[in-house]
Amino acid sequence: MKIGVVGTGYVGLVAGVCFADTGQRVVCVDTDPAKVERLRRGEVPIYEPGLAPLLARVMRERRIVFTTRHAEAVAGAAAVFLAVGTPEGPDGEPDLAALDAALADVLAALDGPLVLVLKSTVPVGTAARVRARVADAPHPVEVVSNPEFLKEGAAVDDFLRPDRVVVGTDSDRAFEVMQTLYRPFTLAGQPLLRMTNVAAELTKYAANAMLATRISFMNEIARLCDAVGADVKQVREGLATDPRIGKAFLYAGVGYGGSCFPKDTQGLIHVARRAGVDLRIVRAAEEVNDAQKRLLGERIRSRYGDDLTGRRVALWGLAFKPQTDDVREAPALVLARDLLAHGAEVVGTDPEALGTFAAALGDARMAYAADPYDAARGADAIALCTEWNEYRAVEFERLRGLVRTPWILDGRNVLDEVRARAAGFEIEGIGRGR
């Protein structure tokens, strides 16, 4: 079966490569000629574990091609997936300009019946809006909502071994096409859930809002732990062993970031507001997260004052999570901007995200180091923002000889506090009973 994929970001590229790995013929379209040329050379423009070798294999076996021409992807395709970006607009409403443009290009190239799959994260009601636009198309177009549930850093594995596949459609024929495409990924019994388009759209938003809420809830409990002298790790264990609660997304830290949780909570709030519903819990989760991102900066200024001139701070971890170079909405961005605004000298380090962070920050005053020990040289504080494995086994004795002030703010509660204190460090976690 031939399928087209419009958009080669995290979602589109992973989907295209994984479908090609099952033997489908895939044509990926992107409007960025430079990006397409890189992909044609086998270069992966994003850091995603496992994606590069998978791309190399399907290219070698000629099951995937890249183009800037939508007609190449649409001609003779059984299904076309729209996987373009839908960034958050100024008021929280997702910007669908790229989706609208991609839809127009697909319709202009339409040469027969088509299953049009909305893979992008879109507001509730988008499928109905798209269905109205394709009603006058020269060939039948059936609109399917197929939200993605990929975790950056584990996107390939999530696609190949999904927890579930959600398919929103009222068309039996379209559902059969989706069953065929996803059969290789659901052979182990993973459910392929059929529902209405609007339910599928809402499922995506609701899932991310629920996970964001769990994180923010635990971060509020962590603040209470600091205030009363409890250890949030012990509290988490007490919660996680309750089968009604479970352990996922109950880790306290400096807040969530990335391209999904912040955008999708805002998108859900916007959809609800238009429907006359006030999602107070979701709004609270977002407010708590915004405050949590400012926590380490507040602690540093509480010790050294608002004028941080002459103070040097090392930021360990710049990506919003490990195993990615994505820095969108990263807590480290909030902390870096706060420290720089108050006059601090800031040195950041990250295994993968130095370039993307520098581009996002756009501030020449920030320095960067590839090695965490180099970043810590002469530091008055080390702030760990991302729990990369590289930072979990720190040589604290070596580190102690490099810093000016032996103070660590462990924003992810991953460092060995006993060893850190034995080496002479003062170490503060999140919710560890300061």
C-alpha cells in the first residue's frame, strides 16, 4: 500500500519511517527544501534514539522517499497523513495555518478516492471543519482522526509498540484501511480503538492534560514536603503502590515542558472556553507548572540576592527531557532567562541540546560547555534541570575541587545526596524536606 505523509517533524518522520519498516511504500512531503535534501542524504534533522538506523534501512530498501511536491505523495495513495505543526497561538488557540495549507495542497493533487488522516494534534471540531472543506472535492475523501501518543526520546518504540491506537471515523472503509496499516503494530493485542472523530480529538488533549495534572499535583505535594519536613520520594512510594493510582508521572521536579503538555493543556482550555466550560483543574495544573519552573531561580536569588552580578551558575541539562534535543518550553530556558536578567554568569551543558538551546535563547551572554565538569568550574551553584543519565553518577570529589561554592540544586531528585554531602556539598532537591 502506498501512503503519503505531509510534514517531517517528530510525528511525521517517525510515522513515515515506521510505516515503511512494515513494508508500506511511503512518500514524505515537506515544504522545506533544505530539510528534504538532508533527509534524502539519510540525515535525521532531529535527535531521536533509534530513528537514524531505521531510516537508513528503509532508504536502503527503497521503501521511503522524500519530496517537496505534494502530488508525488498523493498520486495513487490509499491514505495521506497530515502531520504538520499546530503551534500554540498568542491566546492559547492552536494555529492551524500549516494544516490548512497542507490540506489545500493535498486537494489540489487529488487523483482518486482518499483516506485523509489527521495525525497532527488539532482542536476538537477540526475533523468536522476539514470534512466540510473536502465535501466538494472531485473524488471522495474520508477524514480520519488518528492522534499520536509518542514520547520524545522514545518515539520510535512508542510507534512500533503502542499502548493503543485511536482511530476516529464513521467510515467502515476508512477504518479498514487504518486496520491494515496498524496491524503490524497491534499483533500483540494492543487495542485499536474506533470512536467518533470528536472523541478521538478530545482523547488526545485529555490524555496529556491528565498526565500534566499528575505532574503538577506531585509538584504541589513536593512544595508542602519542603515546608513540613517530609520527603516526597517516600510520599510518592506510598502513592505509587496504590493500584488505583500507579507510579507513572508522579515524580517531583522543576516542571514539564516540550511541545505537547504545555500546548495541549492550553488547547484544551481554549476548546472548553469556547464550549462554555471552565476547566479549573487543567488551568490549575498549568499555573502550578509555570510557578515550578521559577523555583530554582527563586532559591538562588533567595541566597545571593536579586543582584547576581559576579555569581556563576552551571545549568546541567537544557533539553526539556532526556533523550531529545528539544528545548521547547524547557524549564532550563525559564531559569537561564531569570538568572541572566539578574546579572548572573550562566554556563549551560547538555549531551544533545546545546545548539537548539542557544537558538531558542538567542542571548550571547550565555556560555556553553560540552562537559558538565567544565560547566561547573568556578560555579556558585549547580542547577540540574534535566535528568540525563550522564549526570546520575557524578564524581563529587572531582566536582568539589572545581566549584567556588559547593551547592547543588537537584531539580530532578536524581543525584546521590549521601555521596554529595560526604564530598562537602550542600544539596537541595525538590520536596526533600529542606
